[in-house]
Amino acid sequence: MIQLTSGICNRLSEATPEEIDEIGGGYTVQLVSIKKVTALSAAAPTIDRYRIIMSDGVHFIQAMLATQLNDLVSNEEIVKNSVVIIDKLTCNVLGDKRLIIVLDLHVVSREEEKIGNPTAAPSLAQPPAAAAESRPVVSAPAHQASHSAANEPVLAQPRPATSNRPGRSIYPIEGLNPYQNNWTIKARVTQKSEVRTWSNPRGDGKLFNVTLMDESGEIRGTGFNAVVDALYDKFEEGKVYYISKARVNLAKKKFSHIQNEYELSLERNTEVEECLEPSSLPMVKYNFVPLSQLEELQKDSVCDVICIVKEVGDLEEIMSKANRKLIKRDLIIVDKSQYAAKLTLWGKQAETFAADDLAVIAFKSVKVGDFGGKSLSVISSTLMTISPDIEEAHLLRGWYDGIGGEKTFQSYSNVSSGGGSSAAFNRNEMRSIFDVKQSQIGMDKVDFFSTRATIMHVKSENIAYPACPTQGCNKKVTEVNERWRCEKCDKTYERPEYRYILSMAVADWSGQTWLQGFNDAGLVVFDKSADEIMQMKEQNESEFNAYVAQAIGKTYNFSCRAKQDTYNEQTRVRYGIAKVSPLDYQEEAKHLRDLLMTSPWGQGT
């Protein structure tokens, strides 16, 4: 039978917040109950909170799981009667009792029989007289508390813990809610946004936000207008502050990806004081997701990744749908899961990006996109740390320098790389044309697939179109009075820039289909720009036809997008080329070698 840490529940129930640090971690307890806590109001966002009952075999006490441990419950890594080792916790006074917030733990045994017949710890079952004379507190009656752990004590409303700073009481961020007034948190600023401005018919304004973190969790704070002038310069990323007299509101999830159901509204009377004493608060908390798992994440969800930056794209300027100029830079990132993905930097982060070749970078809170396959993009709350001094970074650096640099990386179809087909083609999920048609992918939603096929025919009649030469526009232009006009840019040009628009039949051993592609695909297939091709057509159409015919019979790796389309009241699935690359026989051989070495034959089984 597993040995639980004798007497720990009694010690924890009587300990002051300062004594909790002396008790530390490393004690073994059994979770005799795990129960989801009902939201304070129907309007509250649905972030799950879990109350647990911890037992040492003799006594039990109640506690709360920090939200970063919720996955242990949802993934059923911990269940009723699991035995765990508590690695880290914090404590908050609950009237005559204690609210224990478990910050970290690891599982010893997932499923066990109940150990002993524990009763409530003495300080819970026998409230002192002083507490009975104070303001009424909702708690379990003594005769109920002496029953088994199934009769759970009812949580009381938390009161602040006393800090080691005279006259100041500190609340954990995890414990904040709109029904508290006099509180102070001690938190580190992990992210500080730029000041953003707006102007509309109702007036002008400005705002900024900060992400605050302590050992129990994170919360977002936002200040508007006059508060920007008063507080913006006080906050510095990485520093620790005492913050009080801010308003706690329900979080607006449209504007925040912080895992907290509440947020802070910074006001004119909000007090912000830098903590000058040494602090053990963590710098940043990560929950890294392997790139191979991006396919499982929903569009617009937010995740943390740690990666090697394999390629750094050029700075680009594009036009948004609102006709605003945007600055971007694309990175190709890889990790130990042997996947590659595109990550886009925007604005100042794109302009100032400077990292060594093949640098290790940790990204906190990047947004998942699905245009052309899974991709990542920084947002206003994203924190980027180059070569972070954390264990995961050191392990990734050692892996890549040791064996990772020679690996073949699978990719999502939007990844383009000059380093060969391995960065743009998923060999492990390659499908035949017959399989693609039979499975009817693309009928209900946009799907992506990889295939290898040979070009059989190229429609040369409308192989390119006249496009706006402004970088990032690419809209079709019309000829007006011997000049070319772009309606989007509201400009005229002396000549257009032609761009490919391909329609070609391809075939493999199983069948034939039509693929549509654009400029990037045309550049790979013809190895000339569309301008050069169209000039050749104007000067000598026979030479043009012969040049286009050279593409027939050549085999390529295609990353494709399948999407349902309706034309002339007929519905069909069209296959668009997201990426095309010529065969790289060295990469193909490496892939076959890896398949052999990972097979039962290669492993000698």
C-alpha cells in the first residue's frame, strides 16, 4: 500500500501563509474528492474551477486546484482516490479555516482504493470561539464535518492573507472576484502592450493593457485615456508590483486570451507600487504545445510553443481589408515533434526581429490560424523570448544540435521553404488521386492533402492575368487610355505585372484530376515569371507553346486544398495548389531511410 505523509493535513490546516513556505512541498496525499465549482453567476465565462479534498489517511482538508492544472482533471490524469505528490501550493485565510490553492503536483498512482477513514482536520471540525463571535461565515457544521469525505465542507468567502510587509494584505490572483473591495495583489508584469488609439464618431481615445502573474495564475489589466497617462510609464515588463484599488470585472474574451474569468480595470485611483524586495514570483508560465498537435486546435485558439527558427522571411508590406498598410514577417519554425509550421510576426515585432540563425524562441499566447493549413500568428498579448533560460529550451537546443538538424520535418501545407520539399510536403500523409476522390474530402469543409503527380496538360489560353504592381495588392487591373488602373489602390500604372493563374491536369498511378494554382505554383512549374512568359507569347507564340509544353511529363509534390464550389448551379469539389515543389531525391531517400529504421525490421524486432 502507498504510504501517505502522516499529519500533513493537520499541519496545513493550522499553518499561516508564512508557515506554508516552511512546510514546502514533496508530501504524498490522496484526493478523495474532485468536484467542479459552480460559477458565481450565469453571466460568468465558463472557465472550470475544481475543489478537491486531500487526505493523509487520518484527516482531510479542502483545497482548490489552480486553473493551470485543469487539464489533469479533464484528461482524467487525476480521478477520485488518485494519490499525488504536492509540489507547490499557496494559502489564503478563509475566516477560521484555510483555502489551500494547489499550484503544482505530480501523480503517483491514478487509481487506488480509499486509504483509511479520514475525518476533518481538527481546526475545521472545531472552530474557535473567536471565529464564532466574528462576522458569520458559511462553513460545515461540526457534526457534518466529522462524517466521511463525501460530505464536503462548503467554501467560505476568502479574506486576504497577511503579507510580510507591515500593513499590507496580499491576495492571490486566483482568488480575485468582483465581490471583493479591499485587496492588494503582488504580481509580475509579463507583458505590456503599446498604447493603442482609436477615433470614431463618438470621439477619440487610447488604451493599454498589461498581463500580471503570480504563483496562482494570470490576469489582464486595462487602462483607458487619463489612466494611460498616469500609469503606463509606471509598468515595466519583468518587474514586480503591489497593485490595489482596481475594479474586477468579467473578462471580455473577445479581447483577451488570458485563462482567467475576470480582468482588472485600472482606474485613476488605482495604486501601483514597485516591489523592491527580492521576489520568488515566476517570470513566465508556459504550457507548450508540440507543433504536431496544432491540427487538434481550433481556429483562433491560443497556445504556447517553443521552437527552432529554421527560416526568417523578408519584411513585407501588405494591405488589409480596411485598406491599411500592415508590416509582417514570416518565420518557419520546427520542434522535436518533427513538424514545421509558419509563424507570422506583425508590426513592431516584425520590424525589430533579430535572432541568431536557428535560434530557440519561446512564444507565449500565439493565435492558431487555418488558412492554407495550420499556422501561427502573434497577437497583441504575445510574449516572445529568444533563447530563454528554461529547461525546455536547453533540451530543444541539445536535440537539434545533436540529431534534429538532420531530420525530415513534416509540414502544414502553408509552409514554403527554399530548403527543399521537406519543408512543404507531408510524405507520411500522401494520398493517391483515387483516394482523394473516393473519400470526398472538401465536400463539407475545406480539407488539405498531399499528393505526388505528373503534369499531363496545361491550359495555356489564360495562363496569366494583368495585376497591380503594388506590393501586396495583386488585384486585376484594367486598361484605360493605354494605362492600367487598379480600383483598389485608386492608381494608374504604365504597365501591369502579370501573375500566373494555372489550370492543369495531373495524374498518378490511380487516376487523373484538375488542379488550380496561382503565381507561386507557376514560378515553380515554369521557372520564369509570368511577365517573361507573356512577353514570349506576344513575340513568338510558337516558342511560347513549346515552352509551356516542356512542363508536361514532369512530376511534383503537391500540397493541395480541397473546397466545394458551385458554378452554373452545379456543385463540385475544386482542388487548389497551396504549394508545389519539384522532387528532391536526396530528401526522398532520407525519408525512405527513416521509414526503414523505424520499422520493426529496422529495430531488429
